[in-house]
Amino acid sequence: MALEITSNNFEELVLKNDKPVLIDFWAEWCGPCRMVGPVIDELSNDYEGKAIVGKVNVDNEQEISSRFGIRNIPTILFFKNGEVVDKNVGLSPKKDLARKLDSLI
């Protein structure tokens, strides 16, 4: 299961983490977000111990969303050493997301 990323744990889980981080920006009312959700959870299990896979609810965490200029969802950001290194907007196959994570490990 993907971690819930909030303003309370963002710095610790994302900015100060030495592992690659994938964050799915989503909302409950977003149909495509609900479609990608199970893929994010699978990636979380697949990369346990190798990467952090989390989700940010854009309705609940507007500060984080605006900080990274999230305008469309689902948007997936990839972080390495606290910096955004890749971005994916819209639906993507699991293999594409996994390939991007693999390149950061």
C-alpha cells in the first residue's frame, strides 16, 4: 500500500530520503486517478525497501500541490535526493513507471 504523504511527513519521507521517491498526486473525485491507484499500490509493494512510493491527495494537501505546480491529475513526480527529476501527467502503464523508478535506483 502506498504511503500517504502529508505536509507533516513530506520533508522526512521525500526531501530527506536517500531512496528514490515516486509521488502520485490524486483526488477521490478523479476517475483516471482511481484507475492508476492500484498500479501505485502494486509499485509500492514491488519496490518495498528500494524506493518510497506515496500519494498526495490534492484536496487535502493544497500546499504541497501548489509548491510543485500540480495543475492536472493524476500527476506523478519522481524525486531523487530531494529534487524532482522526472514527471508523468495522466495515465501510464505500470512498466513505464517502473522503468523510471529503476533508472533512479
